[in-house]
Amino acid sequence: MFQGFSQNAIDFLWGISLNNERGWFMAHKQDFTDYVDVPMRELGKAVFSALAEEYPKQDWRLHVCRIYRDARRLHGRGPYKEHLWFTIERPHERFESVPALYFELAPNYYSYGCGYWDAGAATMAKLRARIENDPKPLERLARRLNKSKFVLSGEEFKRPKGDAGKLLNPWYNRKNIAIGYDDNPEGVLFTPQLRDEVLEGFRFLMPYYQYLDTLSGDMEPNR
């Protein structure tokens, strides 16, 4: 049962970020297991189970990331990730174009939200086409989001793709898209109530997740 993370988890993540090599990790591997990996899996399972019960028609899977980076993609970085996460998403073979609900823990913040790891150009073109053809559903979602603690993010085009109006331009002119909430690694993070906070956040975000997820069924624009 999830009881919260602890300061030991934050200390480990700072440690691996400053000593990202095998010797240090092996000396602190039990700390990683006890204070980061096990609580992360417990939190993921608790949130996933609650959502699966509330949304029985959704075909989801829970994925908890490994601490080991892909050796083919180190690009000069150490072999271990300094921030860990879990995602709830529909089954897929590639990360591209599949939105997910996520929780992330880093040495200097924790975060939860929904969005794409890589939306892909085709998916973002579908989003722009949907905004052009039927903007009202997203207008309602955008107004609701603007009144919440969550923030829209994602790389923006240096040259805007067009003008969808003040409300929807932040959605229209991005290369990728996510909606998230960040907080300092303290307080509720160290309590069992974190489960309820993340679950409530995912409930709020469900209309956004579902809106993005249905983009995969749209026809690709002829442009």
C-alpha cells in the first residue's frame, strides 16, 4: 500500500544526478529500490486500479519506467535517469502519437499531467484541422484549463502556423503538447494523500486526455 515517498527518495535522486556512474549506483541500489522504485510502483498501481474501475471502457496499461537509460541514446549523459515516472496509456508499439497520463518525480520537483511524449507532426496537423473545423469543444476545454492549476506546455513553432484566436493559439501553434502541474518535493509528496491528489488531477484531465486520444481516428489533412 502506498504510504508516500520520503526525503530518502529525493536524496537518492540528487545523489544519482551528481554521481551518475555505476559504482555509486551499485552502492546505493537498495536505496533506489526501497525509496524510489517500490513507492513509485505502489502509487502507479493504486492510481491505475482506481481509474480502471471508474472508466471500465478505457483500454489502458500501466508503465513504470526503469532507471536505466537506453545505452544507444546516452548522448554523453550517465547511464541512469535522474527522474522517474509512471504513465497510464492505451497499448501501443510506438510512443509517437499516443497520449498518456503521467506522474514524474525528480530531485527538485514532482509533476503530474497528460500529453504526448512525441505527438508527431501528423497528430499536431490533425489537431490544427480539428480546431479549424470545430473549435467549440476545445474552446470549452481551454477556458476550463485556464481556470485551473494546470499549465499547457510543449515546444512552439518559431513561425506560427496560423491564427486561431487568443484562446486557441497556444494549442494551435505547438509542435508537441502536454498539460501538467509541478510542485516542490515536499508536503503531500511524503504522505499517502499523494494518491488522492494525483487521482483527482487525472479525473480533471480526463476530458483532455480523451480529446487528444481521439485525434488518432481523424483523417490526415491534405497539407
